[in-house]
Amino acid sequence: MLFPKTKPLSVVRILHPHVTRRSFWGWLNAVFNKVDYDRIKAVGPDRAASEWLLRCGASVRYKGFEKWQKDYNHLPTGPLEKFRIEAIDATESCIMFKGFDYLDNLEHVEEIKFQRCIYIQDECLERLSRIENLQKSLQRLEIISCGNVTDRGILSLYHLKTLSYLFLSDLPGLEEKERTLQILQNALPSCQLKVDLP
């Protein structure tokens, strides 16, 4: 009797349940990151970006507010122009490259933190550093335990001329740390570069 070359899905589920779970979550996270351009037009960039970030597990802080907004179901109501994103904490969120179009028209973002973000990679940092509004507003950036980031991604941050603080920690993808950091420090002389790399 000849056996089929591929196992039926039910057999795969029994033998390797993590495979189907992982692919399901990857698919769902990709759905969460799909950009809805009509939504951006309808509610404005800050509200649309807030919905994207919170949907993906990140949190935001609005300009003039101290409290972090973490719950998608309790996004503030009222005049949309009152809630401008000033800070983003993407710790353990599922934000990925395909959603970064949501950041394009944000004008007040001063702080971003990427910590243990499994989908953050070089392309994300390159995209981030090319966003004109962020080149004018971003002052603090933290990249911590994002294993897919390499020297290429870190070097792209030289476009962010307004950075006054950059914290890099636990980035195993960096292979030429000293060279990369030296180039970056020379390109951003007024930025405080804090590093905790093994």
C-alpha cells in the first residue's frame, strides 16, 4: 500500500498541535495588521493608529494625558482632534511591517518602545526611520529583546535626527555591535545612546 506524501490535517494536529496553533496566530496577527485606509480617512490617523496598536496588544499615551490607553474597548470618545498619540509602548505586541502605514500621518509621537516584539525586524526599523513626521517628532526610542533586528536595522535609525535618547538591549542579531554603534553615534551626536548588549 502506498502512503500519501502529506499527512491529513487531523494527523498533523494530533502529532504537532503547535504547528497549526502557530500558523493560526500568524494568520490572525497578519489580519490585525492589515491597513484600513478608509478607516484612516474616516476617523483620522491618530484614532485609526490607536485602534491598530491596541488591537495588536500595544498601548498608547495621548498628548496632554498621563494615563496609558491599553484597552481597545475603552478607547476615548469625544472630539478626535483631542487625542493625539504622543507615546507608543509596543511591548509583546504583534505589530508587524504591514501595519506601519498607520504611523505615516502621526505628527506628535515622541516616544516608541519595542520590547519582545517577535515581528519587529530590519524592514520595520527602516520603514520607521523614513516616516517624515517621525523624523521631526521622535525623541526617545527603545528596542529591547527583538531577536530579528540586525545591524542593518539599527544603522537605518540615523535618519531620526531628533532622537535625544536611544536604548538598545538584548539584540542577538547584531554581529558588528561596536562598529554599528560607532557609526550611529557619529550620525546622531546629540543622542544619548544607552546600550546593554552582551
